[in-house]
Amino acid sequence: MRKAMAEAEVGDDVYGEDPTVGRLERLAAEMTGMEASLLVASGTMGNLASLLAHCERGREVILGDESHIFHYENGSASALGGLVLHTVPTRPDGTLPLEAVEAAIRLPAHHYHYYHYAPTGVICLENTHNRCGGRVVSPEYFAEVAAIARRHGVAVHVDGARLFNAALAAGRPVTDWTRHADSVQLCLSKGLAAPVGSLICGSAEFVDRARRMRKMLGGGMRQAGVIAAPGIVALTEMVSRLAEDHANAKILANGLSRIPGIVLDPAEVETNIVVFRLPSAEAASAYAAALEREGVLVSDFGAGRLRVVTHYGIDEAACRRAVEICAHVAAAQL
């Protein structure tokens, strides 16, 4: 990737003149079966630009109460876009109850209550689902949500930051999911290991609107080929190796599940994220701090839940060593 960055042919992307960015965007559109795509700085920017492209101010975004957009994107859709986040419960497998999704849609055009509501603009799905432990949400479920959305004339956006993990784990092409979406955001800097960047994919008309939103958010870039080049490497060389991350996550899950005091079902670990539970939020925070002192870094999800993630920089030996440290710290603390 560093070599690709150094050798990248560049131009002014704001004027559409960077050939490397163009190659990356065409590649992403082809891989997702979409008409067009757009390079953005981050997944958060990609999700926000997508929501702004789908919705005018004052509309509602239907999404799960455990979604990344709701928890980790700093309220940007509301603060910067004037959008209302309408959450519905997230099941442990990362899906949203279909009846709850349909009940949340508010578009009764000829009903007087319509004038009291913020009308629905878009439904958001996430795959893999981060806070549900990297669970794979099936294409069949996507199709059911898309059918609801079509009945009501509502768009579907997918936070697919780790969609390639889902596709590899399920043994299915990524287009099995994207065909049911109006837009999708793909992250290059998660398991695909690029240093920066995400892509928004959708129709040419949608991407044209999203490009304007990207500019509004300060995301217009000049010689952006230097970050597009590793993105091309990510999409062409790093997708198939995600299986290594999944195998290493299983090593962590199996090892952690055998540690007294830790609650974890390895069967629920489908990709590269492992979420486990401790008896209390206080115990989890103390355990995470103790692990950090021993060189093992974990994320605290709150409510007694901790997360570990495998990626290109974490090999099998590191995972086995991490399990040993986790067991040692647990014996002294839990």
C-alpha cells in the first residue's frame, strides 16, 4: 500500500481529474453492482453524506438502537443535517423486527396526523453488526426490509463498513446484499487495512447528490490518488484474506469462553469481532484497564460488555498470547 501511494498518478479530484480516484470508484461500483461510487474520508462521513443525500431536513431516519450511526457518529445527522433518528430495537443477531420497522414509517399522506410527524426518509441497516459482535445479517432479511421500504416509497441505506466480512463469512457475493439497497457505505480502513477512506455506492443520481454533500462537509479533496491507491489494493488484494481474521477471532472466542467469569458463546462469533460479558460494568472496566497494563487492548461497550477485534496486524500467535494474558488477569481479578 505504501508503494502504491508513492507511485499513484494524481490529479484534482474536486474537478474529477484524479485518475486513481476514478479507478477506485469504478472498481467499487462494479464490485457492488451499483452505477457509481464516491470516495470519502471516513465511514462516518460516508454514512452522513448518504443520509443527507437521501433526506431533506426534518425527515426521520429509522435505524437500530444498537447501530453505529446512533452510537458512534456524534449525532451528526441531527446536528448537521436536521434529521431525526427514530430508533427501533436491535435483536442480538443484528436484525430489526420487521413489524417495528414498518410501524415506525410515518407517511400517511392523507391523514391529518401526518402534519404532526417528521416524515420518514430512509431506513438504515448495518452489516456486519458491530455492537452485536460482528454478526452477519442475511441477504434474505435485507430483501424483506427492502420490500417494506418499497411499499412506502422509502430509501434503504446500508452501513456496510464490514460488508465484505459478511460476504466472505456467508460465502456469497456482496451483490446479494447491495441489490436490496439504494446506497451502501464500505470502509477501506477496517479489515481491508487501508490507512484511510470509505466508499459510498449507489445510483449515478444518488452519488451526484452525495458528492455535493461531501463538499458541504469539507470532504472535497485535491490529489486524493495517494489515498485511493491503497484503497485499490484493499479491494483487489485484501478481501480474500479476511478469512484469516475470522479464524483468529474464533481462537480468541474459544479461549475466552473457557475463562471463569467471562460469558461468551463462541458459536455466535461469525466474523472478526468478539464481544464478551463480565458480571458488571465496573468489573468490565477494571478488567479492560488491567488488560491494557499487560498489553492487550479491548473496547468497553458498557453494561459489562467488552469487544476485541482481529485484523491484518493481529496474527494467530498474538491471539493465543492474548488468551493467555486474559486468563492470567481474570484469575487475579474476577
